[in-house]
Amino acid sequence: MQKTRRILAWCIDFALVVAAASALAVLTFHRISGLFTDVPGLATRGGLDLLTSRGDVVDTSESVGLFLWNKALGYVEQGFLLLALATFLYQWGSLALAGRTLGKALTGFKVTPSSVGRTALRAAVTTIADVAVYALACVLLVEGEFLLSVLVWALAVVVFFLNTLPVLARSRRSLADRVAGTTVESLRLRGTVAVTPPYPPQPPYPAA
């Protein structure tokens, strides 16, 4: 039961990461679209390149094309960097302030100890395992490094399972917990029940 709750907690937190990735993807798409719709800017740059190239139209076209490609690639890389940064800040801020992320709060878990240093280290390992390595693989793929991208994707899968599989063991401590020296504890609500005697106490009878 506790393992199922840990998986559910991870799914909730990862759903937030997916939502952030979707928002950043939309933002990146609009930034790239703005490059091609900025006609005055393109015309100015193309004109300056044409003048400096002494009328070489082919060289000017290649220069403008490379400018657009590098700009678009930079926007994509910035999007992945922001995703990794947002994931780290979410994990670190939640654990440092409340000792739990939203997923752990909803499923009844808390990370201890929740000191700033330990939670930062745990958030860093979690971000690397869940987001950062995959983001690096995607960036390499966009840059045309296909073989290296495949190798990094394989590394990302290995790192992910190295972080998550120990949760299924008896200690239930992920790689992030072991590196940071933290533990995920299950919270149980304990209420107190007042017991009322069935009859009110009787005063002592006077001796005869």
C-alpha cells in the first residue's frame, strides 16, 4: 500500500512537470514564430548582410538562414533549461518550506530532515533523474547529434531506474534520499478519543 502511494505521489509531481513543459513548449513556439513574422527585422538584417557581402545573394541567404536557425535552437535550449530549473525550484522550495511536495502532501508523506542543504541536494538529484538528462538528450537531438542523443537517452533511463527502484526495496529510500541523507516518512493521523464513564461517580456514603 505504501509503495502504491509513493508511486502516486511521484505521478502527481511529474504531472506538474509535464504541465510546466507544455507551457514552456507553447512559449517557445511563439518565440520561434515571432522570428519569422518579424518582417522588418529580417529585412533590415538581410539588407545589412547583403551590403557587407558585396551583393552576394546566396551568401546573404545562408547568413540569414543560419541566424534564424541558431536563434530558434537557442530558444529551444532555453526552454529545456527553464524546465530543469523550474523542476529544481519546485522540489527544493516545497521540501525546504513544508517538508513535502504537492504529491507527497496529498498521499501523506513527509521528507525528513528538511534542512535547506539536504533538500537542495535531494532536489538536484531528483531533477537530474526525472528531467535534466532527458532534456540534454533532446537538445543533442535538435542539434543533430543523433548517436550521442541516443546514448544520453539510454543513460537517462538508467539514472531514472537507479533513483526509483530502491523505493521498492525494504528501506524505501530512493537514490536522491541516499545521496542527501533524507528519509520519506508516512504520516498517520492519530486522534484521541475521550472515554466517558457510563455513570457519574457517586459520593462516598457516610459510615453508619
